[in-house]
Amino acid sequence: MNDRKPILIIGGTRGTGLLIAKILDRQGRPVRVLARDPIRAAERLGSTVQVVAGDLTKEDSLPPALDAIAHIIFTAGCRSGRPFREVKIKATEYHGVLHVLAAAQRSDFSGRFLYMTSSGVMTRSFWTFCLNTYKGNTLKWRRRAEDKIRASGLDYTIIRTGVLLNRAGGQRALKVTPDPLPLSPRYRIARADVAEAFVAALDHPRTTRTSFEIVWSRGNRRETWPVLFERLTPDPGPLSPAV
């Protein structure tokens, strides 16, 4: 039984990952967070969340964090709104994913790998070009990370988000679609809504081996997560159009 095994969050010290950790903790579910600075992370997360030292760019530091866990939620990435060189993006957002996958494959991990990425990974647009130029081809490396996840043999859920906003959740209707969306200011969503989506996806059978986009929709009438997830179907296989 996985009920009392912790859910490992990689990227849980800030942003969407921190919101996910807090939701799961409030629900009474065991949470473990990987952190390069465990003392600082523990101050932010509180005493009921387990913090384990490790660095996703250093594969040999990961096994303690992956010991006896139920699921992995990966929201880590180079900080939003800042420029980064491609070497940093590749090390964190591509090789970081590969390191975690490899560590999971070598352990007794049998849960699900949930990965947060971005709209625009599968499509080209003016905004895709701008973000890749500003932030070291982040969408190119995230697309490649997606392919590695699909080919890993692990159960997975890949959630692509619209432009993330630091606003309250539950205020807008949501759109969940397997169809690739372009990166654009017209496709936005609150981090709090995305955090909710990850927690809901953990327990929903329709989200297994799926890749989908989540953005705000028109209006404020919220459908339940089971309804939003109902139209999802498993991925046919690795998908890798050029970005």
C-alpha cells in the first residue's frame, strides 16, 4: 500500500511546488521535499513536511529522497522571469529530469511521475521564440524531457500550463485538453489552480500516461476534476515535433 508512503516533490521549496506541498500536507498526506538547503526549506515548509537534502543536477545525491516513496511530482525549473544561459537550462530542466528518472528506475519505485511543463512545448509561436531566446531554449529542453518521461517505462502524468500567475485559485473556469496550445498571454492560469490539478491528478485513473494542457477558460463556473479529466486518453507514444 502507498497510502502512508510520502509523495516526493522536486521543486517544492517555491512556486507551484510549494503550493502542492502545502495542499497535500493540509490533507494529511505524507510529503517529502528535495532541497539543496534543507534548513531554509524546513523553515518555509513547516515541521510536518519531511525535507531531504539533495540536488537534482547531481544524480548521486538523489537516492535518499527516492527511498520508499509513493509518487514523484516534478515542478523544478530555473526561476520564472529571469534570463538563463542554455547550459543552466539544460542541466536543470533536462538532465535534472533524466537524473530523477534514472534514480527512480534503479529503486523500487512503482508510483507515478508527475511533471509540470509549459504550453508552447509542442507548438511554435512568437512567444515561443521570445521565451526560448530569453531563457536558454527552455521549451526545447522541456520537450525533450517529456519524451524521456514517456519512454522511461514509468507511469506518468505530464501537465502543461498556460502562463502562470500568482493569484488565488478557484476563481475561473478551467480548460483541460490533450490538444497542444501555443504559448501566449491569452492562455493563462493561477499557480494555485495548477497545484490543485496536480493533487487531483494523483488519484484519478484518467490521468495515467497522459499529457495535457491546463489553462483558464471563460466564465467562473468550475467543473469538478473528474469531469475535467474525463475526456483524457493515454498518449499514443513519444511525441517530438520541432520547437
